[in-house]
Amino acid sequence: QDGKEDNGQAGGGSFRTLRLIIEDGGSIELPLSKEIVLGRLDPGRAIFPDVDLSSDEGIDKGVSRRHARITRREGQVFIEDLNSLNGTYLNATRLVPELPYPVKDGDEIQLGKLLLTIHLK
């Protein structure tokens, strides 16, 4: 084993940008050059996630302060639940915390009850 898996995804290593479409119409675009933490801002506890979902009903929909992390490794993009209280779901399947799951363009992720669609560019 050389640690590389071919999942049949052509050009998988060319993704540079992550775009999250929020169910209520907003979207967030971020570079995939570093890990991206999704959650809610809490300056009192010095928690500053890369994507603050507070204004997208994050509190009401059960988004944790440090809810999930998106990373890119060897051309593949992964999402990982950070022991969130209300769970992270990938295409309606609940993720095991601290285990990276591969995502592809068009996948739906759910943080608590907040639904997001992933677009990779």
C-alpha cells in the first residue's frame, strides 16, 4: 500500500476553493490552503472559527462553537466532527467524531440542524 486511493474522481487534486451554500441562500467561499473550522464565534472564550455560523441561525440550529473541520490532504477534501454536541452529518449519515470523512462536490453536510451544500472548485 502506498497510502493513495483512486476514488475515480478526475482531477481531484485541483481543488483550491471551498464554497459552502447555506440552506437559507447565503454562501461562503474559502481557500482550501489551510484547515477550515466551522462553528460559532465566542470572543469571551477566545473561540474564533474560520466560518462563524452565528448569523445563519447557528445557535438555534445547534451549531457548536468548534463544530467541524474541513481539510485537504493529497488532493482529497475531508470533513471531521470536532466532538460537537449535536453532531455532524454527511449526506444524512452521522459522522464518528475525530474521524476524517472524504467529501465530494455537491455533498450535503449538516451541523446540528443547519444544512450546507459543499462545492469544490
